Amino acid sequence: MTKLCEGRVAIITGAGRGIGREHALLLAHHGARVVVNDLGGSMDGEGNDQGPAHDVVAEITAMGGEAIANGDDISDWDGAERLVNSAIETFGGLDVLINNAGILRDRMLTNMSEAEWDAVIKVHLKGTFAPARHAAAYWRNRAKAGETNDARIINTSSPSGIYGNVGQTNYGAAKAGIASFTIIAAKELGRYGVTVNAIAPAALTRMTEGLGMGNASEEIKEQMSPAHIAPIVCWLASPAAAHVTGRVFDVTGQMISVSEGWHRGPSLEHPPDDIGELGPKVSELVAQARPNANMYGYDEK
């Protein structure tokens, strides 16, 4: 079997369970040396437990791979720096950063607390920015020193962010931000030999059980296994994907799609300043425009 990531060093955040665990196991299977980062908190971000990260490391070493556990908080500036440095110090470099860690604190907007908003934004948005910032600085310094990079950042957005889902204004806003972050970072980091992409996965994990997926049939559970998310991430992490950057992929066990993002729709040139004239014309534009997507990425009916 061809090992796509032979010799590459990868950091995976939130890798103690679910989708992150599958990323870690598959990249290790394909020859990557892996830093398994997981704070080990509950689904809503409370507490910590180093056990899950060490369990994944044990699985990787049992298959003959190399891995270390890391329990730093990726939404903390210094913690994110320690995480990046742990890969460099242990394995001699860094090639891949997979930002996967996340929490949920779902609530309708009218009932959402400031703490519920702040916690989700911090873990998802700052928890993507901070590791990416420290990794990007490492790769930039290498490039300036005359070294070459074939590096990857792979972020985790969500259908809740790129399409929208009721009860998740905090989570959806963070995940939409990650999609935009991905596109902009790809434009900035290409000069240093770094690609930046994102996935918007849908899978059955402890984070989605509360959305009714826990009662799904065995067939659906298999189709929605987080194991089906890892292959595209492993490929994006490999040298084979050097030509792909700035893209967001909608991923399930049943389909992979390129999410095409915002485009300018029906337009009105030289709009009138008179509100009485403007209103009907805006209504015409809205009637001509494509509907927003539903949670599955298709036009809402």
C-alpha cells in the first residue's frame, strides 16, 4: 500500500475522540508522525481528561506508528505555541496542522448567554487562528531562511456555518468564520509553500447525537461514521494535494462536494436614492435571487 503521508509530521487538535481520532489513526497508518492534541473536555468544553489523547497514542504505537499526546488548550495563545513547538521539538519539524477541536453550546438566540457565545467563538475561531498563526510563522521563517515547505493547514467548518442551522448562531458564526479564514489564509500563505483548505463534515459523533442522529438505524450510523471523513483529510495532508488550496469541502460518508461559497447575484446598477423607488427594485432582486441553501446544501423550498 502506498503511504501518502510517509515521514510527514502532523498535529491534529481534538484528536482524542470522534472525527479527530479517525484523522490521527489514518494519517499514522499512512506514515505520518502525529501529535494527538486533546484537552479532554466535555462536549460543552467543561473539564479536562488526558486519557483520550493517550489512548489514541497507544493505538498508533500499537500499529507501529509514532505519536505523542498533547493536552494544551488550543484557544490559548501560549498553549497553541507550545503545541506547535512540541511537534518541532519531538519530530524535528511540522508539515501538517489539522484544526479539528470544537465544542457545542446550542441555544436559541433569544436565550443564548454571553458565556455560551464567548466559549464557542473562543474554541472554534481562536482555536483555529492560534495554532495556525504559530505554524504559519514557523513555515514563513523556514521560507525566509531558504528552506522549502510542502505544508498543509486543514480547518474544520460545518454545514451549520456555511448553510445555517437553527439554534446554532454561535457555532454557525464560528464555523462560517473558519471558512472565510481558510480562503484568506490560503491567499496569504501560498508564497511560503503552504496550502489551506477546510472540510465541513457531517458524521455521527457525541456532538451530533443530541441532534437526533443517536437514534438512527445501523445502516445510517455506518454511513455517517466519522471514519468516512478521514480519507479526504489524509489526502489533503499529503504531497499529492499540493495543487488544492482555498477550498471548503462538504463531506459525509455518502458524498464529497466542493462548497462554492458566496457569489454576487442579481444586481441593480445605479440604484435610486429615493426609498420609495428603491424598495420595489430590491424586492425584484430578491425574487430573482437563488434561495439560501438548506442544511444539506441544496436550495430551500
